[in-house]
Amino acid sequence: MTVLGKGAWTRWGPAFNGPAYSDGPSISVAQAQTGFPKQFAGNMLNSKLTIQKAWFDAASAKGAGKPAAMGPIHWYPSYGVWDFNDHYWGKGTVGPCIPKSQINGWWYIK
């Protein structure tokens, strides 16, 4: 995991006001004809993989560029809340949606 730079917050931060996180390619060839979308959906729906792991595994399996994922963190005095290990609904644990007013940090992997 890396610290998210100011540039990524400026670009993607406004999209977060409840969504758990965003997956995306940093270099994209993740088009439908590659089979990537079907692989990603299958990984989420037919396994116990977290959403971000399903995304990274599909990108690797289908040669879909360099995947990246980020999400908000809300820090309390002694612990943080984040959705890094979320699963698709009904497939495992799902964390809380963090409202924009409570975001005070980010996780980012690529």
C-alpha cells in the first residue's frame, strides 16, 4: 500500500461521498473484447475474493494494463475505518460507506 499523493486526491477524491472505493486501470486495455469485464464479474460473484483482489486478478489474467484501486479512510482517535477488504454483497464482509465529511485519509494500491 502506498500513500496517496495530492494529484490523485484532486482527480478522484470528489467521486467519494459514500462509495467504498474505486478500481481502475492506470494504463487501460480493459475493453470488453479482452474478456476482462466478464472475468472481473466472475471473480466477484463466483468466489470469496475481495472486490479489489477480483479486479487485480482479472487484470492479470486478461492482460488488461496496470490496475489500481483507492478508497477513503476515516480515522478515529485510536483506529481507522476503511473498505479495503470489502466483498460483493452476500459474498463476504462489507464495510461502511464513509461520507465525504468524514474522509480524512486514503488507501491506494497499484
